[in-house]
Amino acid sequence: MDSRTLEAPPASLVDPRTGLPAFGSYRGALPPIDLSPLKRSALYHLTHRKRWLYAALCTDEIFVGLAVVDLGYILNSFAFVYARGDRRLVADCTALAPPGIGGGVSRSFCDGFSARFGGTPFAAKVRMSRAAGGRTVEIDAHHPGLTIRASFDAEAAHPALSAIGAIPGGVVNATEKGALLPLRGEIIADGKRRSLDGGVAGYDFTHGYLARHTQWRWAYALGKAKTGERIAFNLVEGFLGAKECGAWILPPEGSGDAASLIPLGEGRFTLDSRHPLDPWRISTTCGALDLVFRPGGAHSEEKDFGIIRSRFLHPVGMYSGTLRAGGKTLELSEVLGVAEDQDVLW
């Protein structure tokens, strides 16, 4: 475990007494994110403000990833489905659209949140929304060859992991991660209808003024330990580092143990970038996690528009290894999840 303490979230992104962002790592949901007190120009806001919602939908058999990414001057949506039995992606989609008419992402993940992409005349249509006063996130997504209709509870009994951190070359980033949230719904992919009922969901909401050149590696998984505990983890190398690294552990029903959100050290990733579908080795600086990730497929995007370039590799597959926390060592075997290697000039 990492030595840092997860505090209660601040009341606002910017401390009104100091005029500075409330940097830290938090147990619970972020407050509404308002960047205006940072007083950046309209041009800076257009070119550096980024926000997105990534939803992970997981059952024992499938892992679904769905995202709407709002870069200010363009929108991106991608979606994929990995089937454990097939050990491959059975759907993999991506699309671009202009902002405004192409959709957008709300500045906060509070009630009333919306992430929208496409619709007429675009081939893809995605809406992830949370009604005012509500705790349920509704998903209605249509990419060519893939339909997702699902919902999950964004306010389960266990807390979100949130972080606010300084960005070298940018200003600030705020991120909120949730995991092991009750899931229901269905998808249609590869000509088959698959149920999501009884599964779990997770999300990554991010909003900030980021650096023009941004790099990170990321790992995220949802599943069970061999002894029955529900587990999830979020790891990053780079970007906000340890501030956004943690693990959720939900004990088996009837055990009498409490759910826990455990801070972890920054992630460390070992991979062969020439052969990214070979196994990855992933650990933490605190020594709590020691994992092997075996990709079964990958969503990837490479774009080069001159002044805007990106290399985005997002494998999906299975994690095996150990998680040490609270005096226990939990063994993980073929837990579904994703990893990421990103290098973007935006």
C-alpha cells in the first residue's frame, strides 16, 4: 500500500482563499469542475481544455469499453467488445465529429451529466447521461456493428477515487474513477445479443487544462480474487502518477468485512512496444501489485494531422498475479481489464 491518505474531496476545484487548485488525492466524488477561476484566454481554453468519459462494462465473459472524448476542437468516440471465450475483439469501432453539432462532454460528472456523440448525419450515436438528482448513468450507444443499452449505479456504497494534480506544460487535471458498480443491460455485437445483467461497471471522468504533449500508461481491471473478493484497480505511470492509483476490494457477502479503497503507488509498466500484444509486466512503486497482463486484442488509433498527432494503443485482455493489501495477499487469475500506452500532441 502507498503511504498517502485519501482525504474527503474539496468543495471546489480552485480554493477561493488561495486562487490555486486543490491538489490532492481523494476518497469520493469530485465537486463541480469550474476552470474559469484559472483565468485562461479563450484560445488557451480551446486548445488545452480536454474532458472525457470512459465507461467499462464487465461480466464474467465480456469486457466492453466505450468513450466520448471532447478535445474542444474535435470529438472522438470509440467502443470495443472483448469476449473471453473467443479471446478476441468481437467489435472495434471509432469515429470523429466536430464539436457542438457532434456532441460534447459535460464539465462535471455530477447529476445532470451528459456525454454525447454523433447522431444524424453521423454513423455513430452515443449518449451517456445522468438525470438531474439521479445516481444512475444511462447508456445508449450505436456504432456500426455494435449496440449498447445499459445502465449502472454511479453512487454505490463504496467510494470513487478522485485526484486533482498539476500538469507540467499545462495547468491542472481533475479525474474521478469508479469501479465495481452494479450493471444491467445488453449489447449486440458480432451478430449476437449478450446480457450485461449481474455484471459490474466502472468509469473514468477527466477534465482539465492539459499539456500540448501528453503521455501516460494506464491499467484498469474489474473482477474477482480467487478467494471471492470483488477487486478493481486503477494504475497510471506518468500524468498524475500515484495521485490516481488505487484498488477497490469488496469482501464476499456475509463475511462481515468492510469494503475498502486502498491508495497505491505509481504504476510501472514493462512491455515491448514493437510487439504490444505480447505479455506486459505491471507493478507499483509500493510493491502492492505484481501482475502479468496478457492482451487478447487491442483498440488502437494513430493519427497525424501535422500539428496534431496521436499514438493510442489500448489492449484488452486478462490480468494474473497478486494484490497485497490490509495484511492479505489476494491472488488474481485471468481478471478482465485493459491497459493503455498513449503519446499525443493535441
